[in-house]
Amino acid sequence: MLTHNRQSIHGQWSSRLTFIMAATGAAVGLGNIWKFPYLTGVHGGSAFVLVYMLCVAALGLPLMMAEVMLGRRGRQTPINTMLTLTEESNASQGWQLIGWSGTLAGILILSYYSVIGGWTIGYIFHAAAGDFSGLSGDGASSLFGDFVGNPLIQVGWHTVFMLITMSIVARGVQSGLEKAVTYLMPALLVLLLVLVGYAMTTGHFMKGLVFLFTPDFTHFSRTSMLTAMGQAFFSLSLGMGTIMIYGSYLPKDVSIAGTSVAVALSDTMVALIAGMAIFPIVFANNLIPGAGPSLIFETIPVAFGHMAGGTLFGTLFFILLLIAAWTSSISLVEPTVTMLIEKFNVTRRAAAAWTGLVTWCLGIGTAFSFNLWSDVTVLGMTFFDHLDFLTSNLMLPLGAICMAIFAGWVMSEHMSREELNMNSETGYFIWKISIRVIAPIAVLIVLLHVIGLF
């Protein structure tokens, strides 16, 4: 059993299930609803799913276990957790940069994620007003172009999204975060199942299942393998401090390995169910399933606009997207809020207000990247493009590599054994090999791939 009694001053999850819902909510975001099903389809169906799951087992799970372990061991914000653990390990305080990098990445990501989350709010109203009815492909592109091209609308919905996010975070762990995921995650699952039921009425449900689950190794390549590795890492929201701070609220008698497996399986399940809901609707309207990001805001509205009940179910679909966005956004901001509380001894509401204000200001740059500043580029990239590249392609992979090295090589075996508290010696040995060798190398390969060097 664990021998230390360190406790978080911010609170604790009331149960194992709550942590699983919160961590799954952090992992499930806008990308899961369109990106994972899309990648599955274009990279060989269930062939991609199989390789993805293997990558989750070899790469995602060891990293998630390590991040939860560090968080629960330190019981503080990621920055102070890493400082405490480096002192326990007699290591250089430079390892504290892992906490700083993850915390900063969360704020930078939320600043543009909030703008995109605002799009989902706007599209809820477009869907409810019947604006998708009879919409053509050109009409959908024009609708989306006019929507993102209006800076006032962009800033307005960005503001609404941030206000709701920060109001949840300001209420604390059990009254805010826990209560939110307790309602939002079941609502997300119910909406997904309702949309799957709707997809069954399209006459193309089996075609959607074939697209998602039939193995086609002729479409599986080296790029598919690298894509599966990257998706296994990014889909679990690793390296940005969210899982570490959520881990700091985890009761000490809860199995880290068991909960990490549950989160990974839940994350994948949500993504696959989303595919079962989306692609029959796409096929029923002879649309392109490999449309990428435009699938959500341009292709899907056309599909709902030509189907019976499209106004109702189109509205429900974008409500689903909004819930997925919220569960991720509250996790992104939590490390910074707790850092301000610990460092400056301010109230949680004050910390949430200041964090929200700074994040909102950064988000203005993203909102303007699609209109007023669309022609302002550096090295061919807009403000939004630079933020996305810096966080997704550099900060998160580098942070994860350093975290794996610290957990596997710097942190003492006594500490990791005590915190993981695994009954199986073989299980601990496999985790140790994975976190020391497999995960760092795999994430490095992903990093080199996304920046175009491999």
C-alpha cells in the first residue's frame, strides 16, 4: 500500500467512476467526433482500429499511467508536482519544465479550441432555425464562410464558450468539474446513441459499418501506421497537464492501471460510435466521407438538410459536439487555475477569472485569423496556424517524451512501484519497458513525422 499521505488542497474525485468520466471527457473532444472515424475509414477500416488499439496499449496506456502516477504522487498543480518529485528523486529542477510546458500548452490550446467550440454553439442555432434545409454543397460552404468571416460573431461565440467553461471551473473539483462531467458525459453518450438510431433509418447503416470496420490492408501503409501512433497519443490528451492534474484528485486506493485502461477503451468507444452515427448519414446523401475537418461544418449540414427530421437531429448533433468541446475545455484550463491558487494564494474564482481573461484575449487572435487577419501570415501561417503547430506538433510530443524519461529513468523504482501498486510483477515489468523505451521512441517518431522529418 501507499506510504505517503500527501493530499491535494483542491479536492478529490468522489469515486473511480467520476475520474474515468472526467478523464474520458478530457480525451473526448471535437477531434474524436470526426477525426478518428475519418482516419479509420481512409486507412483500412478495422485494420486501422486494430493497429490503433495496439498503439494505445504500447504507447498511450503507459504514458497515461505515468501521467496519472505523477499527478497522484505530487497532489499539486503539474508545475509544483514536478518540483516536489524532482526533490524526492534528487534530480535537477529543470524537470519542472514538464509542468510548465503542459500548463502553457493547455492555455494556448484552449485559446483556439474555444473559438472552434464557439462555432458549435453558432451551428446549434443555425440547425434549429432550419438553415440547413435544402442546403447545397456550395450553400454550406458559403454559410460557413460567412459565419467565420464575421469577426463580431466569432468573438461573440468565443466569449460565450469561455464564460461557460470558466463558470464550471470556478466552482471547484466536486461542485464544478465533477458535477459537470456527471451530467455531460451521460448526455453525450445518450445523444450519440440517439444519432446512431437515426442513422439506422437512412438505409445506409450497413454501408457505414462496412466503411468503418471491414479490414482493407490495401489502404494500410507506413503512413497509416504513423497516423495510428499519433492518434493513440493525441486522442488521450497526454502531455498537456490535464491528466496529471486530474490524477492529483484520484483517491489513493484506486488502481491507476485499471482506470487508465477504462479511459482508453471509453475514448475509443465514443469515437467509433460517432463514426456509426456520421457515415450512414454521409453515404445516404452521396457525400464524401473523407472530407476531413470540413466534414463537420460543411458536409454534415448538407446531409441533415436533405433528410427527414434533419432540423431536429442536426440540432442534436451540434449539441453533442458542444458537450464534447466543454468536457475537454474544462480540463485544459484546470492546471493553470490550480497553479495560480497555489502560487498566489488567491480564491478559485479569482484564479478562474484571470485565467479566463488571458485565454479569451489570446483567442481573439484565432477568431481574427479567419477574417480580419486572414492575410497576415508569418512563414505562410496565420496566428491560429502557429498556435496549432506549436502546441500539437512540438510542445505536446516533447513534453510527453520528457515525462516518459522522468517516470521511467529518473523517478525511483520504489516510488513508481508504490504509486502504481500493481499486483502483477509481469505487468509492472511491461510498463517499465514501455515507459523507458517504447513510448519515448514512438512519440519521437510521431514528432518527426508531424514536422515532416520522418
